[in-house]
Amino acid sequence: MNSGRRGVLAFLGGLVLTRPSLGRAAGKPPAFAEPRSEYKPRHVLCFLGAENGLSALQQSARAAVDTFAADFSLDEDYSQDEPDDRMERSFNVCWDRVDPEAYQEADEDAVARHGSVLYVLGPSMDANTAVATSAKALMFVQHMLDHGAVAVKGESAGVAHGARRWKELFEQSRREAASDDLMALARTCRLAFARRPIGGDADGMGSVGFHLVGLPDVRVHFTRKDEQQPSTNAEQLKIAALIDEIADQMTRDGVEATLKGRLTELSDDTRYEEDEYKFNPFGVATVQNYKL
């Protein structure tokens, strides 16, 4: 067995697919939500490659499936060996806007120059398998970036990062899995595959994609001193920070305890149809009258 394969298997050894004990690292396993729907979330990953590069992308993806991701599969219907002229606009909408180093000009150029597209599907997930599966999806992303992909987008929440940020998130996940710190691993996977804040001033801003780590999404209805002006970037980042704070608390203390302490309501996800990848079967937690 070569050293690369040993490293893969050692990393995945920390990603058990049940609720494991965290040992000394974090004291308890992350909390998960109860489903409000029979729908089970899954990852849909979009990989862009070079001109006439679909075969190479498929070969790299099959190597990942054979090595560490047997429950992932390659899409045969929507992948294509030619550029997709919708990708520049799609990535422009989906770039993570919270982390200031989320993408670089080189990443935008890579999207503009792409010549092939491969979609990969993850398995259907329960709440208690979501973090481990998302960590595997993050490992799949890094594997593909190391083997021919020039840009990556998570379709299940509509989020994209640049190559450097994807690598940073993967390295974080590897360290957290190695130390059995599944609380931190859940947060890293959430930062990798969820998007926030989305929405507008009138209807509130929230997250999409928290179902990929077994949590409800969070939506914030807010009030501002000057309602006549659109919310500023600084205000939106403050909302994103609150969303992350609530998600961290739900992971640590459980959904019910967190929402009860914050007087926050949990309801069904009516933003998307139940068969859409962005639909959250664990619901949406709504914060009312948050003052910016």
C-alpha cells in the first residue's frame, strides 16, 4: 500500500458514520436535528476541468470512489466535455462572500477558461451521518483539485470557494478528524458547504445548506436604524456571524435547547420544494426582530 493510500485511510478512520465519542478533544459528539420530512439530503458537487477534459475528470473521480468514497457516484446525464456558458454567472453568484480570502482572481479566470464539467453525487444522508459524509465530500473536492479540476462548486447550497480556500478547509478537517474533534469538524464542513447570508432586507437573511451537517437553517429578520437604505456589507457580515453563532450552539447544545434559550421558532422549510437539493428536512430556525 502506498503512502498516499495509507494517508487517505488514516484520515477516514476518524470519520465514523455513527455518533462517536469525541474523547478528550471536545467532550461530546455534535448534536443533530430531528427530521421534519422524509427527504434525505445529499451532496451534488460540480467540478470544472480543462478543454476536452471530461475523461480526465472522470478518471480522477473514479479513483476517489475506488479509494475512499465508494458511496459517491458520477453523474452521466449533465456532465459534459465542453464549456458551460452559465458557469461564470453561476460562480459569480455562488462565491462565498464571508471569508475575505474565499477566492482570487485566478479562480475567476479558471472558471472563465474551463472546457469541461463533471457532476458527482453523494449518498443520501441522515442527520447523524451528515458530518462524516460532508468531510468525505470535502476530501473528494481536494482530491479533484489535486488531479485536474480547476474550480469547484457545491450545488446543494450553491456555494463556491477558490482552490486555496478549499485546501484550507480540507486541511482543517483533516486535523480535526485526526484529533477526534467532531464539533470542530462539523463547523468546518458547514463553512465549506453552506452559504450565508442569503435573502433580502424585507424578508430577512439566512443560510442554506445546514442540512448537509444535520442542522436546520437559520433565518434572521432584523431591524435597522435607517430602513430607507439597503443593508451594508458590514451589517450583512454581522448577520452571518449571528447565523454561525447559532449554528455552533445548536451543534454543541442541541437544536431544542438552543432555540428555546433564544426564543427562536423552528418551522418547515418552505423556501424550496421537498425534492430540491437545497431543501432542508430539519427545518428553518427564525430569529425575529434582531436589531442591527
